[in-house]
Amino acid sequence: PFFLNVAYFATHAVDGDKRQYMPQHESMSMYENDTIPIPETATEEAWNRMPPFFGQYNEGRTRWTWRFDTAKKHQSMMKNYYRMASEVDTSVGILLKHLEYEGVLNNTMIIFTTDNGNFHAEHGLADKWYPHQESIRVPLIIKDPRMSPELKGTKNDEFTLNIDLAATILSAAGLDPLPSMMGRDMSALYRKGSLQAAAAAQSRRALLRNSTRKTSTLPDQRQYPAPASDGNGKYHSGSERSWRTEFFYEHPMHSNPNYIPASEALVRKDYKYFYWPNFKYEQLFDMKNDPGEMNDLFNSTNPIHQQKLREMRKRFVELKMMAHSDMSIIL
């Protein structure tokens, strides 16, 4: 068995260089005659709807001026960005070819992912750091020889998190996650029998191990928190037979909050609650009707929105306390 981690600098920008994205010379013909679409929320109106503490010293806005403050600059930056992404794709292809040459490609689990999303002028911003979809949604592609054939090449819109990566890799190696880990094995989403099979296998392992030990501190005994009090069980962190339908997000910062304010959120597929701890500032967005997160419902007089705000604020505090605790739980 082997484990190989490959990290690329691309598609990072080069701070301090006005060119920002610097692909290789051989890639410059790529996308030359294409027009890159401008995001719907890449508007001055979207920037003006950001919280009042997003001002001229905000780093996301500063980097927007470096990259996207003119249409011509936006096209140039994005083409170079995509050229760098294509270079990564080429490099990954070389790795896959070598695995095939070594005869291990079909017995190797491959995870392609990254650490953050990116604003490409959405909300008048560049880079990352904040709870909006552009920033917190990241690529995740998994090739796993154990994957059910009918699921190969398909998409899955369940909430998977960076905390799930370690648990998934350990499981593939036949190891259990540590009791302090709060993620879970993502292969439950694509292996034969899905979550039901995973639950049964976990129960069998627990019975076997408990029968051979007087006491057990096994990670199999990590607990799933109770569902949220709202939604009649709809919102939860998962169970042996179900996947999470909500999660707690945080990006703490210890610098000047006017530069990059800290941000936290409770994320669901229908609503998202933002909390900016430096300013004790709350926001609420209807993700079904407002996927661009333009219309903050915090001051809405609609009773439905007022109730949703109270419910999500309560659940946000619960999940935050659990995430910051030493509890042996799965979030």
C-alpha cells in the first residue's frame, strides 16, 4: 500500500505581481478566442449589498481591483486562471498514466479536491474567506475501485466536508478514525448498498470488537448529535442510515477585521445563516429562491423568515459549541 499527496501552486495568484495568474507560455493559446461569462452577481449592486463593514480596506475588495475592475481585465485574468487549471489537469493525467503503467490504477483510490472556492468578481470580491457559495463550495472528484458501477461518472449533491477526508482515507486503508475526528467516510455515498450497508458493517464491527474487549473507546462509538429542534427531524448531522443535511462553517481570523473579517455560518440547502463575530452581525438567505445570496432576510417582517432566523440562530449555537468541544461526535 502507498499514500501519495500532490499539492499544486496553481491556480493561486502571485501576490505583488500585477499579472496575478501566470500560466506557462505553452498554455497561452488556450481560451484565446473564448469569452468568459461574467457572473450574475458581479455587479456594483451586489457589492453595495455586502455588510457595512466591507469597505475600502477589505482584502477581497482590494484583490477585486487587481483582477476584475474592468471587463478587459476580467477576461484576461479568467483566461489565465483557466489556463492554469488546465495545466493542473494535464499534470493529473500524467500521474494517472504512470499509475496505469505501474499496474495499480484500478486498485488505487484517487481524491481530487482543494481547500477553498474562489470569488471571481461575485459580490464585488476576489479570492475566498467568506460563507458565500462561491467561497465554500470546492471541487471533489473521487475515483474508487470499490465504487458501485452504476454510480461511476455521476454527481452527488450531498454535503461533504473537509473533515470527511481523513475518515475516508483511513477507511480505505482499513483503519478507523480517531475518536476526536468529527468527519465520516464518504464512501458510504457511493458503495454498494449505500448507507444501509455502511450501517450494517459498522454494527457488525462494533459487535465483534466489543465481544473481545472489556471496555471500548473505539471511534465506531462516536455519537451523532440529535437533529435540530426545527424541521421535524429534517435537519441533522447524519446517522448510521442517513447523511448530514446541515453543517457548521467557520473561518476564524486574528488580523484586522476590516481587512478580513471572521465569518461563521449554519448551512442548509434551503436557508443559510451567516454570523460575523467581529461585528456581531447576522444575515439570513433563502437558498432556494435566492441562490446568489443577494437578498438578506435578517430585517424581513415576514413571520416565516423571522421564525427561520430564530430557529437557525439556535441551531447554529448548538453546532458551534459541539464543533468546539472535546465530544466524540460526527458532524
